[in-house]
Amino acid sequence: MFISERLLFEQIGPQHKASYTALLMDASVMKYITGTPMQLTDATRRFDEILSINASRPEAGFFGVHDLVSRKFFGMGKLELKPANRAELGYALLQPYWGQGLATEITDTLIQHAQTIPDLISLFAIASPENRGSLHVLTKTGFTFSRAFEYHGQDAVEYVLGL
């Protein structure tokens, strides 16, 4: 568990199942991630995969993002470890919390947390080129454009950041 100015980050565990699956099934949230919301069976399967990922590396993985004071669930952030000492940084926020600077705060906090993980040398993030808000957050927090490609049948861009 770690915190930022307004947020509490807690590794996703069984207590997050309802909140996290609801996030994955939200059309406005998933528009720029997969293009469509997940059905309950797929969201539950993905949640179980995340629990497995989190169990393997407790310092990284997927984190529930909550209001620091009320503990209300706002969304998720991730530092998913990958080969070659890299990690994928990502986030998703429920729509009522868009436009409040939370995506930037999540990204900044995950970058700071990534710097504490031994041997991690870089981060990358994948976004939809149509998601101007996320592209702004990535450049604002120091990421640079790496490449454009197709991801799960959709146009995508990758941004990178050395640690």
C-alpha cells in the first residue's frame, strides 16, 4: 500500500472484485482500453488473472485506487512487470472522476513507486491515439512517443519512460 496527495493505492485483492469487475464492464471506461465493455464472465476471468499476477510480485501488479480520506474506489493503476526489466504502466478511472487531475496523480505516483522496484529500468504505456487526455498525461509525466501499432484489433500508440 502507498499513497499520494489525494489517493490510496492498494494491491487488488478479493475485496476489490465487485468494484474492479464493474470498472471492466463500464462502456465509458473501456472505450479507449478494449473498445467495448467486458461481459461479467470475462471481467471475472480477468480479475482472477490479476489476483494471480499480484500474488507473484507483491511490489508490482494491479492496484485499486481509492480516495485517501473516504476510501471510495476511483479506479485502478498498474505496474505490470514484463521481460527485459520493463513494466507496463496503466490506469483506468470511473467517469465521474475524469478531468480532476487524478490520471496525472496516478501516473506520477506509479512512476515514483516503479523507481523503488529493483532492476526495473523502464516503463511503457499503451493508449488509444484517440484518447487525447491520456496522451496528454503521458507526455506531461515525461513519457515519449515510441511507436504506433495495432493492439487487440485497434489502433494504439506506445510511450516509454526510462527510470
